[in-house]
Amino acid sequence: MSQREFKSGFVSIVGAPNVGKSTLLNSLVAQKVAIVSPKPQTTRNRILGIKTTPDYQIILLDTPGIHEARGDLNLAMVRTALATLDTVELILFLVEAPNPENPNNESVFAALGTVRTDVLLVINKIDLVPPERLEEIIPSYESRFHCKGFVTISALYGSGVDDLVARIVALLPAGPAYYPPETMTDISERFICAEIIREKILHLTSEEVPYATAVTVSSFKEIPERNLVHIQADIHVERPSQKAIIIGKGGAMLRRIGQQARLDMENLLNARVFLELWVRVRKKWRKDPQALREFGYQ
Ligand code: GDP
Ligand code: MG
């Protein structure tokens, strides 16, 4: 029997904030599922992306950055991330070529020392460094922990990504397809829409506002005969001053957030979107276990 066996497995992407985890996930599954932002620590929830072919199924977990815990929200993230790492088939440790001294890598090295799962080192953003620099960077990582080898990529431009996929598949065990082949993500469209709104807030506002913001979708109504989706979402902030920033002068900021989010949603849903946004103050929600659960942070 020369037929190759179908391979499958869960793969965690770990790495310091901003190294390109969400960009890689999106490039691997070719659909916008994780939010990408130039600001660090934007991925709070565990997001799943799935790549299926006739030969394999890779189920990707966009694990939030494992970094020093500050506050209840971060502690919960670290716990979720570590628990995930021990149950997956493979860990992709993503680092960035331009910044090998990134102090945030230290906590990842420490975390990887506590798990037994195989690790593949992925060196990202190679478009930003000359090739000869890479030859110095690679050994500096390889000497720090035990890994199954390395791959160099540019997640943003897609170079090296096919090679990365081949290496992942080679390290996966034989196994079944856990999800139907057409599934690219098991998170709902509803959740992705909330993430799109949060992404716009991250891009359009500054300082403490993005980190104090959570978004929930309270209503998601499809009206197929009009090819329309009616979405109501709540933007939760911690203080009235933050609410004022998000609403902006005469509502200008909220309109921009809404317009940009609506365009992305229309692309995602292939329908016209009618979007209603409400800004609500929930005092100290980041320290409130009840609110953290309601907003989807477990
Ligand atoms: P995460 O915090 O690890 O999820 O990082 P993101 O995926 O949100 O990316 C952080 C920033 O790095 C964004 O501005 C990306 O566009 C950028 N980025 C990601 N991958 C690459 C790459 O291969 N090359 C370059 N030049 N920029 C990248
Ligand atoms: Mg991210």
C-alpha cells in the first residue's frame, strides 16, 4: 500500500507581542480571522484557524503572547496559553528577525521549558533584514532551547509560508480530519464581527483606550431576501472619559469606527451590513470576573 496517510493536528502559535502571529495565521488560512494591529497585545482570545487539503488538516491556535502577567486579565491569558501548549501536537515559536534581543522572548523560553510538545522555530519578518544577518540570528535562537529545526518566513509577504506548511505537516501524526473541510474557523461570524470593531478602535484611538475596550455583539440578524445583516454591538469601556473619546466630537469617531468596521464585515459576510454601535461604561471590567466572562475572556 503506497497510499499516504492523512495527517492532522493542533498547532499553537506562540511568540512575543507584535512578532506577527495574527498575520501568519491569516496568511495560512487565507481569511481574516485574527485581528492584526501594530499595537502589541491585541489578541486576547484564543482564535482557531483551520487549513484542510486532501492530505492534511492543520488546526491553528493563535495563542495570546506569553509575557509577564500584570493584572487579572493577563494572568488568565497566561494560564490559558500554558494549558493549551501541553495538549497540542506542535508549537510554532514565532520570533522576528529584526529584533533577536526582544526581552519578551524570555518568558516564552521559560514557558517552552515546561512543556513536552515539539517546537518548530519560525523566524519572521525576514524582509526587514539582509540575508547575512540571518546567519547570525539563527544560531542565537537555536542554542537557547530544544527545537525541531527552523523556518524563515515573511508572514506579511507570504514568502516561506509554503515551506513552513510542509514542515508542519511533516511533524504532524497520522490522524483524522477533526473538522469538515470547508471550515476555516470555528469561531462564529458574530465573534469575528466583534473583533473587527475592536480592531478599528485599536487603529483609530490611542493611549489607554484600546486596552480598556471590549466589544460584544448583542444582536446578529440575517435578512437573506434583502442580502442584509443587521448587527448590534456594544463597545464596553471602563470610564466616561474613554466613552467620550470613542464617541468623538459630534459622534465623528464612532462614525469612523462604524464605517470602517462595516466595510470589513460586508467583505466577510458577502452581504450588506447595517451596523448599530452602542458605547457603554462598565467600571473596572478588566478586574471583574463576571464581566470578563460576559465579554468572552473565560
Ligand atoms: P502579533 O501581536 O504577534 O499577533 O502580531 P501581528 O500579526 O498583529 O503583527 C504585528 C505587526 O507586524 C503588524 O503591523 C504586521 O503588519 C507586522 N508584520 C507581521 N509580519 C510581518 C512580516 O513578515 N514583515 C513585516 N515587515 N511586517 C510584518
Ligand atoms: Mg495578534
